[in-house]
Amino acid sequence: MINLNFKEYNEKKSYQKNSLYKINKDAVIPFKEVHKDIGKCESVDLIFDLRPGQYGIFAYEYRNPVTLKQGCKTADILACAVDESEKKINTLIFLRKL
């Protein structure tokens, strides 16, 4: 098991920016970002379809706390599927192009 400071995801509560959440069961996480300055809205549904022995990790607007803000962009969405039995982690990082 990865030893990180996770928050347990609860679909009834909103998630916070720059926090890592752990998903223990199948879930659909909706993301919506409104860009008032350019008059656009982006939305993504992140779908976790987990098998036995797997769990998910996600974060919104994530930057590792030890990373300097200057010159480093945040990840709009960070998503990982962790498979303990296979000792594998699949990771996706979504960034909005400036």
C-alpha cells in the first residue's frame, strides 16, 4: 500500500483542490471548470472501474506541496489506478494548455 496522506472520497461531499483522494470502489468523478475570462466551460467524467485488489487515487488542481509554484503548473486532474497484487500503478495527468 502506498503510504500517502489520502482523504477518503465521498460522492456526497465536494472535493477540494490540491488534496489526494482514495477511491475504494467503482466511481464516476465529475469535473467541471468554468473559464470566465474566455467564456468556456470544460467538463470531464473520470470513471474508476476497479477490480479486486485495486484502488484509485485522484486529485483536482494538484501540485505536490514540496514543488515550487513559480514555473510549475498544477495538474488539472491527476488520476491513478493502483493494483497491489500486480504491483502496478497506471497514472493519467491532465493539463490545460495555456
